[in-house]
Amino acid sequence: MSVADASLVPMATTEHSLSPALARRTALAAQGFGRPRPPRVGTRQLNAVVDRLGLLQIDSVNVFERSHYLPAFARLGGYDKSLLDAVTLRSRAPHIEYIAHEAAFVRRDDRPLFQWRMDAFRTKYADAAWELRHSRTARWLLDELAALGPTPASAIEHEENTRTGPWWGWSEVKHTLELLFRFGDVAIAGRERFERRYALPEQVLPGSVLASHIETTDAVRELVRRSIRALGVGTLRDIADYYRLKQAPTLTALRELEDAGEVQPVRVTGWESNGRPLPVWRETNARMPRALRASALLSPFDPVVWERARALRLFGLDYRIEIYTPAPKRVYGYYVLPVLQDDRIVARVDLKSDRKNGVLIVQAAWAEPSADGDSAHRLAALLRETAEWQGLSAIDVRPRGTLARDLASAVSSAT
């Protein structure tokens, strides 16, 4: 079946109708919001967050906090970051890096689900140009890792280990290691000072994982199952995007999951394209709360907001990450986090952690149309909690943005 235009996918005759607000609460509940926070956050609670989301996306920007720490804070509150390090960054941790949505931490045992992607990367890159430029370096690197064990790229000496080329100034060694990582010939054995440690798969993974083989159709179906579980409700594009799948096999998997009773087609009022209702699916057992209480800062790479069209559809939030935008062209700021209050995005704040002086700097604060008279005070309380989690003793609200004055007043009145 062709999916050239997803809006033409026929809807089931038994479809249910959801209001936009109920769809929004269903999506947030599936992401773990609206639940009581645990009195103490340990590795069990952190593992549960990763399992619920299916992945933690990684980004190296550290002006406020590295992105993979933020989804757990948004859902659980303050926690000891070393506990998350223990399950993600250390060698032989229960989570390992691979290209899931983008670079992300996923369960180590889930690596076979991405073998088809490794094969696709190999097909894409391993052509005559690869053989000419990289095969000699690749063979040498694999031999080095066999002899040295897990090693960062910076520790591997080679005449070509100089910062040249188009990949963010990566050296030929780094470039080749990254391609071998995508091919599955190399795995990541944790990080030191956030630098990847490359290793042979057998140096990192148990034999049961190395021996596991999952057919592509089965792997895609399982990834689609996890996508809709994490989303609660979503369009074909939403569901495919979660693990960056193609829409045609995603639709095939959804039809199979429909037949199994795991998902059901629904209609969400106002979710349209060119005047036609978008095809939407809901996980059959998804929670559909009548109300939802939450207060959270969302990483730019949080699944709630990482897909721009979905964020606009769910929250009316036109969100663009401006990290890579030249400063004069930025509208809201450098590291801007949407602010979730209950089931609405009420603001966005540009944050910076001044660790030397112990200050959480709010470089800009902007109100969204859904903000109300209590939004600034609730955000001030959240920022105090955030500063404490970051080990910072003060909050400095700079006078930029439509919410800055009210937020500065709310922060000041509580000190």
C-alpha cells in the first residue's frame, strides 16, 4: 500500500473521537507526566523513565545542563546525576548509545532492534569512496581497539588524527570511528568527561546480545509499538519520527498492531491537513486523564517537543531550537526550554548555569498565550527547585522577554 499522502490512509469505521485537550493529556500521561513524584529517586526510577520514553537523546551543549539529564528531572524532580551516569555513561552500563531518534541512550539489550539501521548506514556509506578513503584506516582502528580495549578517539595516535574535514572539524580517525559506530562494527563503552570511548562490540556487549538476530519487519513492528506507547496518541508522521522510521513500514506495522488490538484508530478534532482529518492512532491501554498536574522544564530534545509539527498541534507552540542560529537572528535565545504547567506550555526560558558564581541565569523569559496570572509564580518555584538541583544558590532574571518582569518579581518575593 502506498503512503505517498498519509492523509489518504483510510480510517477504521469504529474510530473514536478525542478532543484536542484529551489528546494532549493522553500524550503527556504516556510520557510520564501527572504521576506523583517518588520521595526518593534511585536507579530504579531512572531506569523506569528511560524505559517509558524508550530512549534519552544526547546533546553535548552544556550551557545550562546536558540534555539527557533533563527528561528525568522534568518527570521525577531533583536527583543525583551520578546515578544516571552509572546506568548510561559507564562501561557495560545497562544502556548503550546508538542512533535511535538521533544519538541516544537505549537499553543495551535493544541494540539488535537497530541492526537494520546499521545495515542501511553501511549500504549508504560503504561504497568505492569509502574503500578508497577509509578502509585502511578502519582496519587499523579495529586492530587498535582489539589491542587497547575501550579508547577515546583523542587517545589513538595516528598520522591522520588531525582536526580537518567537514564533520565538525573531526579528524580522519574520529570520522572513521563514527562511521564504524553507525555500521555496528564499533560500540560505545561509556564516556569519560563526556568523550565517547570506542570499543569492539564483544568488549561491551554480552554474548546473548551479540548472537541475537531480529528480522527487519519484526524490529520495525516492535519500534512502532514502543513509539505509540511513548506517544500515547499520534499521527503516522509522529509515530514514524520517534525512531526515524519510514512511513510505509510504519503504517504496515500499525495495521498489524490494530489487528492485535494494541492500537486503535481515533480522530482528534482539529488535527487536519489540507482540510482533511489526519489519520491518528492511540495505544489501546493509554491513560486518558481528565486532568493532569505538572510543572516542568522541557529539554529542547525532550520527546514532548522535539517534533515541531507535533508541538504546534498539541500545544500551539511554534518551537525552533536556536542553538545553531547566529546570535543576531535568534528570537528567544540560545538554550531555550519550554515550560510545562499542567497540560499547557505557558512559557519559554533561556537558561544558563553560572557554576563559578553559583547563579542560575534566566537570560530571557517569554510568556505563551496559554499563560495565566499564576504562571510566573509557579515558574519561580520551579526555577528554585532547578537551581537547588544544579547546586546553585541564586537566580538572576535578566530583563528580556515578555514574562521577565513578572518572573523577576515572583523570584524576588520568594527570597
